[in-house]
Amino acid sequence: MARKPPSTAATSVAQYPAGRFVPPPGGVSVRMYRQGFGDCFLIAVSAGQGVFYMVIDCGVIKKPAKDPDFLSKVVRNIREETGGRIDALVVTHEHWDHLSGFSSAKDEWEQFEPGSIREVWAAWTETADDPLAKELGQQRRKAMAFVQRAMQHFSDPDGATQSRVRSLSAFFGAAEAGEGRTLKALNYALSRAKHGGKDNVRYLKPHGEPLKVAGVEGVRFYVLGPPYDRNLLLKSNPKKGEVYHVANIGMSLHSALRAAELRAAGEDIWKGMSREDTDAYVASVPFDRDLWRTWDDVKGDPFFAPLYGPRHGTKSHPQHWRRIDDDWIGGAAGRLALKLDDHINNTSLVLAIEIVATGKVLLFVGDAQVGNWESWHKGEWTVPGKTTPVKATDLLQNTVFYKVGHHGSHNATHKPLGLEKMTDPGLVAVIPTDRQMAADKRWNDIPFEPLLAALHERTRGRTIRADRDFPAGTTKKPHKNLSAAEWKTFKTRTTVTPLYVQHDVPGLK
Amino acid sequence: MPPNTPARRVTSKGNTPAKTPRHVRWPSSRRIRVFAFDPSLSTQFEHAPMNEATITVPWEQDIRPDKDSYKTWNPASGKGESLGPGPVGEYLEVIDYDPASGLFYDPVNLNAPQLLAQDGLPPSEGNPQFHQQMVYAVAMRTIEAFERALGRKVLWAPRDDIKSKKPEDLFVRRLRIYPHALREANAYYSPHKKALLFGYFPASESNSTGTPGGIVFTCLSHDIIAHEVTHAILDGIRPEFQETTNLDVPAFHEAFSDIVALFQHFAMPEALRHQVKKTRGDLSAQNLLGELAHQFGTAAGGHGALRSAIGRYEDGIWKPNVPSQEDYARHTECHARGSVLVAAVFEAFLTIYRDRASRLIGLASNGSGRLPEGNLHPALVEALSETAAKVAGHVLNICIRALDYCAPVDITFGDYLRALITADRDSVPEDPRRYRLAFGEAFRRRGIFPTGVGSFAEDALVWNDPPDDAPSAELLRDIWYGWYDPDGTQSSTKYAGQILSRDRMHTFAHMLSNQDLVHSKWLKRDDVRNASDRLMGLALSKQAPATVYRAKDGYPDVEVCSFRPARRITQRGDSVTDIVLSLTQRRRGYFDPAVQEQADAGHIDFHKHPGDFEFLGGCTMLIEAATGRIRYSISKNILSVSRLRRQAEFFGAPGDGLRSMYFGRHLDEPFAFLHSHD
């Protein structure tokens, strides 16, 4: 994107006029909104005398019960505080808890004048122009469609497996009927930067040079992930490091599901199935056709009728509790949903914002998982005018603000290649999480207690959670090794309101 | 198929019309053809002849009807039918519905004369009725192994999805078996449905023994059937083993199921002789007997069996397992940890077998111990096979009987070793064949050390005697025999008359009512409450920490989870009955020791801070039925601080893989042959 680099403070004021929300001179301020289990950050970056405004994600996994329109208030606050201009709208990955606001608070987003959202930054995985992105995207869509159909087919939607698959699918939006509300939200966000006949979307790949942002001299933006590497992208399990292929479902399951759908609808499966499905279905049944008995064949039978019973209206059947109608599809859909979810988390756009004067770094990891974290270390960044390349370790060592991955779950913060390298004594961690909402979804290990304990040690008590009023009103030092001066500084730099928690990172030593 | 006529003409004893000239009894067993291992071996020139085995299972007669279920009961005669189509018998019901295909397959009728006359259908992959026949046969034989070892009827775990407390509602007479339930490379016992679900799947392209893309049926694998039905039986004996309180608990479930499957190989005479011949009697060399799930392993793209107790393939070359003291600590995945226990038990078997076989080999080699080159003499093969089968039977018996010598919760492999040693000493006090040494050594070589035991000497390993001043348990004896008279009237317990009934439903009801009596009478006695800590590792007095869950009367709550007999024949030929009584308790656990202390003292509002996890304690008592003497009291102390801290650490650690994060620590189907995220 060729744009003439402006060099004077006057230009940046003209280019980036400050709104109400102003960072400390030369520094960066971050607002974490408190909508619940989901990410939405407003970041004010000093740009000479002006302010460069960034928004990272806008979503929540489900509407807060007390205040369903919370996200609308958030978007309104963003508009009021920035003067109605966003210089970079960042969408990290295609998950509902990061994008729902582009759907539920669309009215508020519409209030932004055309052109006032100057650019959108997204991961390279979201573009159709890249062959690898395209391939992975198609696999993803296919798998999502399967999971969604499978869920609709469950005869007992309240069964344990079924409801868990459903709650997991809430992330990528397969839970509700209608095609891909999460994708719709993403596309809306991407579309908002369209002006002047251009898309103005940057699809970012990691490593190389820091992003060129005209008029922002005191701050560098590094892209760390997602990796441009199929295997790392598919790697999510911290222990086994196995690589999964998301769309490996097989025609056998597809055709079986199609036949099951038709049967459930009371239709003739032979009329309803496509040629391809028919062939796959017949091939997938392991026995000769003269052995097949359908429900119609056996429903008058003294064996199957009392022992198994019909599919519909059978809650009263005494053997209902032992039926297995959903097990085959529940297992397949559950495995697929898990893989899909991991894979999408791994496509998270990861950004590090470095304040040049102090060298301090703010790290936003989205929901990156193992493969993504590991990949940061597999390349380096060249800063124009600097002879030694910058390594991921350098950025981690200088990190003073860490946006904790995936709401504090155990597999989205890498221990040896991540947290343990964050050695800056000023480190502050923020977690956009909500224990109650997670518990409602039965994710009882989010946030993960041992990770919270590790963060507590590493930040010496300076860990901010969206679901806690901290440090507001806390008088006692949160950690014995935190000095009174450090505690005071931290409290001064952190503002807690019901709408957001704000933390300021100064630009001068 | 109507009840077949030839079987009818030969009526059962007691039902015989007076004019029938002589009594012909029902046979005691039924012969059924199966694959000895799995279908893949039948296509191999070397293995095909021995892979078609005929096994015997108990003949089922007078099968009782289940509540609301399939009626095999004949009201006219007051007698149950013989084995019904399905097969549906007293313990099992095979229902062949394939939900992915939406198809039903007709049930096999093993009482059809055509099948009675030829030991059932011939082994075939393409005939679903043979599949039904094989799952029935292998499952029945596994059930029989348990009944023989424990001297009591196998009961399935009761229903857990209903509110009713009535025994007839809770009782599950039959385990259900779905041979074609899933389209995946897996099989599981579903504790909620009380059912075994078997999957089928296309073999991988790199499959070395079968046709790539050919269908593999898990319900045709002897090992997978035996493994899964063992999960179900174990769940019936020790339902608390579903509570994963340390890594060994789920690993034990897996290992135990593998052990039962392995040792059943030795009850297939043709296969056994074949493998003894092939290995020249050295069963530690690669052989099918020490391996599990051959076809499954290769179909998934591996080189050999899915799991093996004796060795494994590395880069295509088979290597024997070399035990190391790190084995136990190193493996932290549940099936891998379980394989350490399987290897230990199998090694103990091999040691005992080798010792016995050396005598035979000595005889056959004029004392030199060196056998001539070439094939072994058929008589030697026969003798070695018999020895192997005998030792395998002993080891399997010991392994099963040891279950009654385990605390009901929080089992570790070390505890299991102590249970094995104690159980074996009870039936064979002298140990002339050094079985117990063999077990101790095999466990020690793999780094399985029981906690709190100074040495591997037998005296140290056997469970301790209960304290001398243990409260009297005569009441338990009286309850057991139905002598206890709760109302002071002549009537005894509600089900006392049914104690000797052969109906498993009455056995079950009797157990439940006895459990109630133990709970309401014995456990409420002051001497028992006061001795509960020392005797049972439970906290039953009012002084118990506030974190121990309380009953309505303010005393700590306790659950009586089983009250069943264990019968054994001693070396001298006496029949001895013990009562196995298991109790469990629950306590609120907190990750932070300081918080725990506060909570124990009752300084915490439990509504606000209900606890980070549940800490379980429990005790299994073996009580001599004749005298009411408490012989052993094997406990997991509810008051133990070190165990509480260990459990806090365990619950605080990340679960295995992602599933545990989103789906919680409890898997939907915890007894899968392979866990889905493996």
C-alpha cells in the first residue's frame, strides 16, 4: 500500500485528529470492554500530536442476561471516544465471541460514516486470493456445514453429547439455523473499510518488516501470526502436537447423514439422495442388500418393536433410554467441531505493538494456539535502519501488556515459548473472560486456574479480568513481591468503569 | 422363529410330564463358533486353521423377563424360555440396529435346530447374524470367568437416570449389545445406556494385512468384545471407579479390561497349541496370545496389534518389551499407563509358566533343558499348552478376585498389587509355586511401588489386619443371613427369603435392602462411629471436619455402595464366604490449603464457596460371613491431608488434550476402546 510517509507532527494531527480518548504522550492506552466472554478492545496509539485509533474484535459468546444490548453501548462508546473514526479495525479470527458485535450491534456500526473506518486488518487466512487460504477455507465451510446439519438431526437435542457439541459450535456460529452468521459478521466487518473504490483491507502475513503505517512514527506494528504454514496452522494440541485435517469426514458419513435426514423427514431416501450420495450410501452399508430391514419392515416385528421402538414420539417407549440414534453422528460431529474450533483459533491474527522510545511491547494474541505461538519463533523481523533483526523472544521480553489468549484457557498461552519469556518487571496481563458465562456453557476450565496462578506470579498480581472490578477499590497489595511504588503506579494507570477497564502504557521512561 | 420342536420335546426337570420315561437334562453348556482372534487371521495361510474356534458358554434356561422389556417369560408354565433370538438371554440382549445406515438386521436364533446341530453359524464377515452370535458368545464367556472367580452372580450397574428407588426400576437385567452402532474405529461401553456400542470402519490405505478400504468390524474382534464387556462388569462391581481421582483410575479400567481379554486367549485350545508350537513354548517371543486387537491395529495403519503385553514394532521390526523402573512414572496417557500394568501382570504369568514349563522341557530333553532342533513333539506341545492354560486361568482368577480387595475409590496400581497378593494368600496360603513373588517382581521392575510399604516382601504387601479393638460386626453377619430382626417381630428383612433365589433381580434387591440396613443400623452405632477413623478411614462422628458432607441428622453422610458375597475354595477344599462391604464418603476439597483449613473448621459459607473439587474417601471391608469377624479393612482415608493435596494437584493440572477443556474432565463415554482424541 503505497502512501507517502508524512513526517511532521502537523501532518499527523491533520491525519489523526485526537478524539476524547487520548493516550499518554508517546504512549498507548487500551480499553478492554466488559461485555462478558468475548473480545473487544479500543486502542489509542500516539501518532505525533494526534491519535491513531485501533479496534480489535467486537464480540461476546452470548448476550449478557442483565444487559443484552451491552455491545451496542460499547460500539457507541467507541464512536464517541474516537470522534467517529477508526484507523484500523482488526478482526483476529472467525469466531462468534470476537465478531458477534458486527451482527447484534450492526445498527451502531452503521452510524460510522462511510470512509470513517479507514482500514481493516485481517489474517491472510481470510482472503480468497491466497490458494492455501482458499483451500483451508473450503475445508472449513464443508466441515461447518456437516456439524450444523448433524446438530439439526439430533433426535434428542438435550443429550449430553449433543448439547456439548452445540455449545462448542457457538464459537463458529453453527449453533443456530441459517447459514454462517459468524461468517456474515466477518464479511460485514471486512466490508466496512470499502471506500474510494478500494477494499482497504490488509491481509497480513507474519514476519518480514513491521507494518508501514503512515504518520505513526513512534510505534511499530509487528505481525506474529497466523503462520503461513499448513501444518503449524493445524496444530493445536499442547501435548501431542498432532496435525488434523479438518474436512476429513468421508463420503460415508455425508451420505449416511443425508439418508438419515430424509428418513427423519419421512421421505423416500432413494428419491431424495443425489446420485453421488446414493452410491456412497449403498457402498457404505456393510452387508448385502437382501439382509437390509428398514423400520417399516420391522415395525410389526415382535423383536425390534418392543426392544428398540420407532424414532419419533418415543420418549414414552420403555426402552427409550437405551437408544443409540445419535451416537454415531454425535461422535463424528463432536470430533469435527473440536478440530474446527482449534483450527480457527489458530488462524488468529497476532499483533505486537512496540513503543519505539521505550522498547515496550503490547501483545494481542487473539485466541492463538500452540502452532501459532511456536511459529512466531520460526522467523524474524527486519526494521529499516536497524542492523540486527528482531526476534519473537525480543518482543516477548519487552512485553508489558499481554492480552491473554482465548479467555484464559489452558492451551492458548504457550508456557516455555510465551509466558516464561515475558520477563519485563512491569508486565500486566488482561483477560477478556467471564467465568459465569463460561460455566453456563459448561466450559468449567475457562479461565484455567493454574494459568491464572501462573499469570498472578508473573505479573505479581497485576492481572486484570473483565469479570472483576480490579484494581478499583483494592487497597491491599495483590502480591507480596510487588513494591508499594509499583502498586501505586499500576493503580494510577488503570481505570475501572462498568463499561470497560482501561490501562495506559506511557511513552516516556 | 417359533420355539423349535426338538428342544421342546426334551423338557426341563420339574416340568417333565409324568409319562416321559426318563429324564434328559438340559446341557450345561452351548458350543458356539467364533473367530479366535479376528477375521484378518482367517485369510492368512499360517493362522487360518486355528482362527476358527468353538467355545463353550453356559446353557441359558429359565430366563426371566425384564420389566417392560422383551418377554421371554412363559406365563403358562411359570418358566422362562431358553435363549431367545437376538440372542437375548439372562445377561445380554444383542440388538442389531445400525443407526448410520438406518437398517436393522434380523436376530440370530441359536436354538434353531440347524444351528444347534452345527455349533452356530460358521464364522463370516458378511453375515450380521454371525456377528450377533460372536458378540454373545465372547461376552458370555467373559461373564462366566467373573462368576467363577468371584463365586457370585454378575450384576450390571444399576440405572443412573431415574429418580425411583425401587429395586425393580433400578435393576438392569441385561447388558445391551449393538454390534453395528458406530461408523468409526472405536467401541465403547456406555455406562448410561448400559450398552456396548461397536463400530465399523474402512481399513486404512496403508493397511498391511487386510484389503485397503475393506470394512473392519470391531464386533468381530475377540479382544475388543472381551475388553468392552469387562468395562461393563467392572462398572457393576466398582461403579466408583468412574470417578477419576488420579491417573491410575481410568488406566486401571483399561488395563484390567485388557488383562481379561488377554488371558481368555488361553482358553482357545487350537490357538494355544498353534502358538506354543510356533514359539517352541517360549511365550515371550512374538505371538498372538500376548497381543490385543490385531486387525484393528493393522487396519489403522500400524504394523501389528494395537496393544501388546510382550513387545512392539519399531520401524517395522518387532522388539520385546524391556521393563524399566521408569515405565510407570513416564506414561501419563490413560491407555499407555494401563499398558504398564498389563505388561506387569503378563510378565508375572510368563515367569510362573516358564518355571512350570522348564520341568516339562527337562523331561523332554533328558534333563538337559535343551530341546532338539525342529518341531516339538506333539505330546510336549500338548503338555505345555495345558500348563499355559492352567497358569493363565489361575492368574486371571487372581486378577479378578483382587477386585474385592481394593478400596472403592482412588485406586492405584500399587494398591492393586497389594490386593493381588492378599487375595492370593487367602486362597493359597503356602504359595509353593511362588506366584506372589512373580507378581511382586514384575511390578517392581516397572516402578510400580505401593505407597507406605517398606518392602516387596509378602508380609509387607498384604493388607494389614484391622485393629484389635475393632467394633463387632456380628450385626453384619446377621443382616447378611437375614437373621437380623429390625422390628423386634418375627419378620426378617423384606428379601430374606430370596437370599437363595436364583433370580438376579432378587439378588439385587436383597443387596439394596441390606445396604440400607448396614447404613441405618450398623453405621449409626456409637462404637462404630467412634472407631470409624482408625478402622475404616472414614469420618462418621460429629467431630468430622465441616467439609465432609452431612446427612440430615447432622452426622457425616456415608454411602454403602456394595454388600455382596465372595466365595472361594481354599487349598484344603473348604468353601469360605466373605461379605464384601464397601463404603464411600465425600468431602469438599479446595485448591488453596489455607482455604481448606478454614473450610474444615467451618469458617466458610459453603453456599458461596462450595469447594473446588470433591474429595473421596472409602473403605472395603472383608467380613467372614460365618463369624462376622472383620478380616480386612482396606481404606482410602477421608481425613488424609497428603491424599487431599495430591488430588488437588491432580484436578488443578490440565486435562489430557482439548476435549477436557471444553467438554469438562468427564468424558461422555469414558470407556471407549480408543479415546476419541487419541
